[in-house]
Amino acid sequence: MAGLVIGKPLGIFLTVFIAVKLGWATMSSEISWTQIIGAGMLAGVGFTMSIFIGSASFDGAQLDSVKLAILIASLVSAVAGSVILVLGARRPVTANDAP
């Protein structure tokens, strides 16, 4: 669950942050760092590979628990990402928005 809810958003945010800071990429003035975090949270919804790996690793009741945890983590990611994006869209983007 932590991989989907924390790992994916953190990895996406850090990748974008490092790329922007090193000059490998530029961010549009219409996009805020809050929106990058929200989009990263939405990436936690991608559960197909997690279920595949869980199916290869577990069976029986353990597999059922793994699938349930993955689906719950996907739901948490979807709700959290949506909330972050909605709240992030309410405030105007400024030049001082960088972390």
C-alpha cells in the first residue's frame, strides 16, 4: 500500500523536481508544484502491475488480502489525488510557487 500511496507520488515529484532544477526540463507557468503532487497521487491508481506481482508471489487467502490492499491503496490514491488537484486549482499560481 505504501508503494502506491507514497512511493509513486514521491518518485514522480522528485523526478520532475530534479529535472526542473537541473535544467533538463521546464515547467509551464500554468502548472504548480501542488498539481505535480496531485498528478503523482493519481498515478497510484495504476494497480495492474501490483496485482500481477502479488499473484506471482502469493496464493490463497494471502493473495486475497494482497488484492484487497492494492484496491484500497488505489482508492486512497484516487481520492487524495483528486482532493489535492481540486484544492490546488483554487489558488492562483505564482512565481514563488516552487518548493
